Amino acid sequence: MAAEMLGIMITKYEHPKHIVGIVKAARAAGRPVTIFLTDEGVRFTKDPTFLELITLDGVEISSCDHSRERVGIEEKADGISYGTQYNNAGMLQDSARVLVF
């Protein structure tokens, strides 16, 4: 039986230590984690501490490409999937629980 996935939607560029801690705790408990960045949350694509999450097995990160452009971030980070709110909808559908920051 697959472990229940934790979804995390990030709309603000706040609380990086809490987000990283929650993701690491979920992974330690064997839960897969999917993160979707939108609005000001796309700024995490430039945050070195947050980007360490890409290296963890069982963690997937996607970002709203429209928000990235609107916020003015030109370069895309390796290891992050850039797409649309469809990625967000998929995360919401597939997650057992969703946290919003």
C-alpha cells in the first residue's frame, strides 16, 4: 500500500524553516511530499535552503510558470517542474492532506 501523500501549497515567501522541517518530518515518517509554488511562493525557487528539498527522495516540487514570470524571476531552477495551476489541481487531488503557507 502506498503511503499517503502530503501536499504543500505555498503562496507566500514566508516560514522557510517550518516548511523544510515539515517536509523532512514527513519524509522521515515515510510520506511522499508534493509541493506547489504560486504567487509570491515562487521566490522559494531562489532560496538555497528550500532548494535542498529537491535532493530528498520522495519530494516533488512544481511551480506556476505564470507566477514566476509575474514576480520577475527569469531563470528556472533545476529539479523544479514549471507548469500551470493544473499541477496544483493534481496535487490537491492526489494528496491525503494539504498544508497551505
